Amino acid sequence: MADPVPAIRDGMQQRAEARRDPRLDWWRAARFGMFIHWGLYAIPAGRWKGEPVPGIGEWIMYRARIPVREYEALAPRLNPVRFDAAEWVSLAKRSGQKYITITAKHHDGFCMFGTALTDYNIVDATPFGRDPMKELAEECQKQGLRLCFYYSQTQDWHHPDGDGNDWDYDPAQKDFGTYLRDYVHPQVRELLTNYGPIGLIWFDTPKAMTLEQSRALLDLVHTLQPDCLVNGRLGNSLGDYAETGDNRIPDAAVGADWETPATINDTWGFKSDDENWKSVPDLVRKLVDIASKGGNYLLNVGPTAEGVIPQPSVERLLAVGHWLETNGESVYGTSVGPVQGLDWCRTMAKPGKVYLHVFDWPADGVLRLPGLTGRVTGATLLADPGAGALEVTQSGGEVTVRGPAAAPDPVDSVVVLDLAD
């Protein structure tokens, strides 16, 4: 995949006024969100007719070219009796995540919400018979998190006029415009009418959508809920903020609001044989790296068909949350760090402060930070302010901080630099 920085800039040349839009204030401050990919694909969990299917779990219908009628037979088997909305929202909250973005409809076309547009949904087609989106909406309201919906607006491998399924349906016979008008628009209206305030709609894979089609969807969202954000994968350089490629982090700060969607292992939807879990230090440092460049980290979990978030995901998220309990001040509500491009550290800023995140603590405890403008008046360890002030000197454009010989935190030690007004 190409470097994501040009992709962000070319994909959405964010207007100057958009970068000042107060509707994004909550999102900019959040920095960390939970992505949830959950659907029928959790039942086969990466295998079809006893054989493993390569690729990410939620694409199994496409990768294996499963006929619609065969894939539909999964719906009567979906009965996530262990789903607990309060537990999911609590996990996100304890992990330090400020918003939840969940797949209301992914590319396979199965709707994980109650909809009047089709019976192919979790309320009408499964023994579960409940609307998990409604339960999540209620819990997010109770626990103070923002609920956001992922909705696949272009690809729909179940609908005859949706994009992507060329093994059941002749692409030349598809009427994509009618699909958008008579199916997508009404479902987006349902999502923004039946579940209370929604933080954002996360569209995906715009493919050949026209500018007019993308603009119509954007206008629909903003008409129904003016404060609801729309991500950059709406297409045609529209949206309130940009997305990088999956699991991609820019090499430098980008002059736009942006987000990295990322996996904890190698897949989005649950896949039973994917045990390639990222480590806690890796996840913490990715969060810090992204935030230091002005982005948000949307980190995914893939629940099982029973409605259980895999324990390795839970353990890692809670560990990140534990780190944030001490260090969250240096992440939430920060702006792009004033010093960029150093391997051993990252920086973030708030008025009057710079947070120096040290990944590789020097053996002598002496930190040398080049390129920081403004006069530093003091330094402390964020995790241990009671230890007192650290010695600071500033000369020739370099700030030197003398800290303890041992790293205060083996993953990321945060030094708070106070700046003169």
C-alpha cells in the first residue's frame, strides 16, 4: 500500500473552516475509539465447508464466492446469547476509548439492526430477535460514550443492485443509483432516526460513486443530525475528516483531521485461527504516535457469533486503559506535537505544555530534545509529579532534561515540559 500521507491529502483536502469546525471538537479530543466488526461472518470464522479461506474474516463471502442463498442460511444460526451491551461499552470505557463505531451493515449485506427495508436483519432473520444497536445506544447514553455506525454504502453482496457480487448477479444489469436512493438512503435515515444522537457515520469503499451521489449522502446525514460527522470514505473528497489506509500511520503530521482504523490481530471480523495479537507496548506506542501527529486511533475488536469479545483483545485493551489512567492527560485533547520526526520520542501539546513521550529512555537518564521553540520553565514526570522538578537546561535550540537513570515506564515515559507564556 502507498504511503498514507498523500492519500489523506488527495482523498480529502479539508477546508480551512472544517479544521475549525466545533462539531469535531469532541472527536479531536477523543483520540481513541473502539471499532467493532460483527456480523454473520463470525459464524464461519474464516472457514467454509471445512476449508480455511484466506484473507480477513468479514470478506469470506467474497473470497469464497459463496452464493447468496448459501450465505443466507447462516442467519438462522446467529444467536448471540452472550451479547451484553453494558459489558461491551464498559470495556471500551475502561480501555480509555471515547467512542464506539460498530458495523450496522457490512459488505455482506446482513443488517445488524432492525430495518423495515429488508427481512435480512438480526431482528427478523435470527433466533436472537433483538436489536443490538438499540441496546448499545442505550448503554452508550448511560455510560457517556458516543455511538457511531459503520455502514457499507457501496458494496452489498446480498442486494442485486449493490456493488461487488458478480457471481450471483450480472454487473451490467445492476441499477446502483436506485439501490442508493431506495435502499441506502432509507437505511441511513433509520440509523439516524431510531437510535438517538449518533456521533458519526463511517462509510467505506466508495469505489465508483459519483460526486453527486457522495454529496447526497453527506447532505442526508447532516440534514437528519447536523452534529453527526461523516468520515472521508464517503468518497469524492467529501466528509468531515479523513481516513488513512487500514493499519496505516503517516510518517509525519498531516494538515487535516484524520483517523487510522486498525486491527489488534490481522483480521477485523472474528477469525478463529488468527492469534497474531499485537503486544500492549505496540498498541500504546501506536496510539501515541498517531495522536502526536494529530490523528485518532480506531482500534478494532471482532466478537464471536455468541457475542463475546475475544479475551486476548479484552486483556490488551484493558492494559492500554491502565496506561491511560496515568498518562491520559498527555493524549486526550492534545494537538500536534511541536517536535516531529524523532525515533526515540513523540511530542504532543496543550496550551503552556509539551508532553514528551519517551519510547527509548537513555541509559544516563539525560534527554536531549532538539527543535523546541519557546522557553521551558520546568519539567516533571507525569506519572510521578511528587518526585519533584527535573533539571532542565536550554541552549542552542536544544532542551536537555536530566531524569532518573532507569526508565520510569518501560513502554512510554511521559515528561511534562512547562512553557513560558
